[in-house]
Amino acid sequence: MIDTHAHLSSRFSEEIKIEGLTYVVLAASCLQDSEDNLKLSEINKKLMPAIGIHPQEINDDFATLEKLFDDRVVAIGECGLEFTDEVNETDKKKQIELFRKQIVMSQNVNRPLIVHSRQASDETLEILGEYKNLRGVIHCYSGGKKRIKKYFELPGEWYFGIDGNLTYEIGLEEVVKNIPKDRLILETDSPYLTPVPFRGEKNCPEYVKYVYQKVSEIWQMSIETTEKIIDDNAKRLFKLV
Ligand SMILES: [Zn+2]
């Protein structure tokens, strides 16, 4: 099993629980996380670092991010758009600019993107549609059933990341049924989005197994077959061997 999205940097300074997992992809929200992820990857070879700047961290310096890149990095992100009601027009423009820079970076360094898109599905689709040869994941996919096809039709190769809320949000089950099996990967978004039966507590990468279990029920397949399909997807996207 692979948790393709966890936050384990010093800001969260937790005990790292990764028993039973083949890999954990470490998502980064800011420069500090990016640096921490690189350090963590040296401590445990199952921890695969991403570097990136989240749309809530638009004041972090992109040039510094670019300098952090090296061979250890498996992905760029999480980056993207978060257009909640409190975000003003100036900050929306800054988010778009920072997103575009990270898209171009992912092309230049040949790494997939981890895309965060909240209340900005149409804008995200429009921007991603302007670039060729992109690969990546729409992390914690929340674009609904209808947009799956639109993301799928984007140039490049796109995957959908589904999290622990699948265990308690009925609507997400329909979404999972509509995602092509070879484009689904699973995440915890630790320390957030803790699945049932630990909902309300802090999340950890090991709990990704509850998301795998839920998918195996939805697919009506054995846990072994489900695991094989999903892990192959994650390995293909992040080039994990
Ligand atoms: Zn995240």
C-alpha cells in the first residue's frame, strides 16, 4: 500500500507511522515543508519527497523553491488554486501566477504535479488545459462526477487522489465508481481527513488501509487485487520502483 499524500514535516512533528506501507509521498505546502521533506527522505527510504508551495502560501519565494530541486524529488506540489470566499482578486492573481510557475517547473524537471484545487475546479481545468505533456494528480479530488471526464480529457496523464473522507461521504462513492480504475490513487492527507474508524483523531499514513478497504468494497474486488491496481497506478505516476 502507498499513501500518496501525507504531511509529515516538522510543522506537524509527529511520530511517523508507516508500518505496512511500501511508500509514502510527502506533500509540501511551503518552503519549510519542502526542505523538511528532503531531510525526512534521508531518514527513511520509504518517504518520497515532493517540494512545492500551496495556494495559501503565496508569499513564499518561487526562486528558492526551484533551487531546492534535486534527484530525490518525486513530484512538484501541492500547488494550485484555492478560491474560497475570503480570497481577494489580487491574491487570486498571485495564486494563478505561482501555480503557472510550478506547472512550468514540473515540465522542466520532468516530475508530476500534485494539484490542490478548492472551489476552483473550472479555473484549474482551464489553466492545466493550456499546457502539454503534463502528468499529475488532482489531490483530494472534489470536482464531482461531472468533471472527471474533463480532467481525463486534459492533455497528458492525470490521476485522481481520494482520501479518508471516502469512508464517511456517501457522494464520494459515486465519484470513485466513475474514476477509471487505472487512474485512481489513494491518500491520507495526514494529519487531516482521518477515515472511519478513527475519525476525529489525528490521521497517519498507516490509515490509508481503510481507504483501500473502502475502494475494494466499491469495486467489489479482493483487497489484494485492489491494492495491486492502485499501487501500480501510484508507482507509474511517481516513478517509484
Ligand atoms: Zn495536502
